[in-house]
Amino acid sequence: MASIRLDNIVKRYDNGHVAVRDANLQIADGEFLVLVGPSGCGKSTMLRMVAGLEEISEGDIYIGDRRVNDVEPGNRDIAMVFQNYALYPHMTVRDNMSFGLRMRRTGKEEIRKRVGEAAEILSIESLLDRRPRQLSGGQRQRVAVGRAIVRKPAAFLFDEPLSNLDAKLRVQMRKELAQLHHRLKTTTIYVTHDQIEAMTLGERIVVMNDGVIQQVATPLELYESPANQFVASFIGSPSMNMIEGQIQAAGGGHMFTSDGAEFSVRVPKDNDLARSFIFGFRPEHITLNASDPRLAEVTVDVVERLGDETMAYFELAGCSCVARFEGDADVQRGGRVALHLPAENWYLFGSDAPHKTIAAGNQGA
Ligand SMILES: Nc1ncnc2c1ncn2[C@@H]1O[C@H](COP(=O)(O)OP(=O)(O)O)[C@@H](O)[C@H]1O
Ligand SMILES: [Mg+2]
């Protein structure tokens, strides 16, 4: 097992495209780190540089104490699992799993033992003599994971391993991967574009956008204290509502205002009243409870009743917003409703990139 360290990593592809900009990251020995971000943000590039499948343009990568910039992928002691499984179609499951070990001239008895152990961990003992085309998607993914396990590598690298599975199987495999990590405690970097997968699997999460690391934090820290507007809107479903506007002195304090609409949510004083901000609040924090500060009175455009929750869509200060209420809430399509927001549940972001979080209700206004 090993720690992994990225120092000032840059990836510039031959066509000049910069896919990763100055990434710094430390993954502790035994940690499960998730790399999440929208498609094209540089996740696979980052992982492939750690694996040695992609050259590093600038910076250094260390696995344990060893600088691996110039070490061949096969000599980095890591195992990678891909979205498309990359199994050899003409080989049995057993041969697929033992292939890497045979290439390394591991003894026959040792191979048999390790494949047996991995098959048991993954519950695929009965599939060992089948070929990949005789397996379901979930079974193939287990075999791909098994092939990584038998190597007993210093680290696992997963690149969207569950993306090809249907929703139900994805949830199950997610749970199995979490249990697997619990059992093996192997250092893991796991790439996904799915924020729910990231939140459920990651001990720490790296949020990336456009080749830049936006924030590195635990799932709860990302949700409660997003560093900027991108993280705030990427983490959480549905996304945080965002409205652009100013701060105004009102009622002995300061309020956020937009398009003439004033919210009775107190925000910090700002000396430059002409400056614009983005005000953010999560759909699940909006209430119908008159004892919370009033947010606004709105007309509800669409209502979705899902049984356990009710979604209400509305426009506020020219922005499309959504509220999520528990159970069957008293909101009607076309009806007017007063929305409230607890004093600790808002965020204020700067209007200039990178739209940093300037203040938040939960950090004391
Ligand atoms: N070989 C390549 N040459 C040029 N650009 C590339 C190459 N591979 C990937 N890219 C670009 O680099 C960016 C990051 O790609 P990638 O790391 O695959 O993103 P992700 O895995 O987050 O979807 C994308 O804009 C992609 O088009
Ligand atoms: Mg990718």
C-alpha cells in the first residue's frame, strides 16, 4: 500500500489543449479518494497520468516515496479498472484474472490461491470457467475488479467503473466497492461524473472543473461549505438555486435584493452597495414555515408529487428555482405561496470568477 502525491501537475496535450492545470493533491495510504466533475474536466487525464498511461507535461507524481514520472505503467504497482472492463474476450474469467500475475511470473500455486480469494470476495467463484460474453454487465465488472485485486497493488485506480451498468446494479456495486475498500484498505482513486456516487463512496472528494481542482473536502464539507459557486451547484440534487443581485441596508440590517424583490434574509453588510453578488439557497432548505425568515411570495409553475417529497418549480427575480418539501406539501400549480428560508441556509458568492463563497448563513452572518 502507498500514499500518492501530485505536485503542480500540468497536462498539455499535443494540440495545445490544457486538460489539467497545476493540480496539487495528496492521497493518504489506505484512503478512498473520489475525483468528480463534469465530462471533459480532466478526470481521466489525471488518473491516466498517475497510472503512467499519459505523459506528464509539468510537475511530479510520487507513489509512496518514489517519483514515478518516468516509471513505466507496469512498474508502478497500481491496478486500473475501466468503464468498459477491458477483459480479454477469448479467455475464461480465471485466465482473465490470472493474466497479469502470469506475466509477472508469479508461481502457479500462488496464482490459484489469489484468484480463489478474489473470486470469493466478489462472489464469482461459479463463473471462473466462463468467458466474458457469457456474463452480465455486473458480472463483467466484478471480474475486472477481481483482476485488479489479485495483483495486490499499492493502489487501485477506477475510471467510471459503474457507468455502463443500469441504475439498480450501480447502487449495488457501489455498496460492494465500499465494502471491498473496507476489507482491503487499499489506497484508491475513483473517478466519476456522478455526484451521488462521489458523495456515497468518497472519504474525501476532489471536485474538478475545466482542468482546475475546485475543492478537496469530505462529502459533508462540500455540501455545507462549498468553496465557490461551481461546487455549490455541482453538489446536491436538485442544484442550489442562484439569484444575482445586490445588498441593501434595510430594517436596521442588510438584505439581499434583486430586481426590486427583497428577501428578509439577513446577510452581512457590504460597503460597496453597487457590487453584485449571487445569492444561493438549496431546494431542500426552503420551508412553508412562517416562523422562518420570509424568502419571497411566488407563483408555483409546476408541482411534482413523488410521494415521499414534493417538488415545486417557480420563477424568482428572473431565475428558475425549485423547492423540495418533505411528504405531500400544500402547494398547488398556479397558486401563490409564501416561501421561507431558515437563517442559516443561504450562501453569498462573488459575481466574478471563480465566484468564491463570500459568506454563508451557517458560518454566522
Ligand atoms: N489525446 C488528447 N488530445 C487532446 N485533447 C484531449 C486528449 N484526451 C483528452 N483530451 C481533452 O482533454 C479534456 C479532458 O479530458 P478527460 O480527461 O478525458 O476528461 P473527463 O475524464 O473528465 O471526461 C477534454 O477537453 C478532452 O477533449
Ligand atoms: Mg473520463
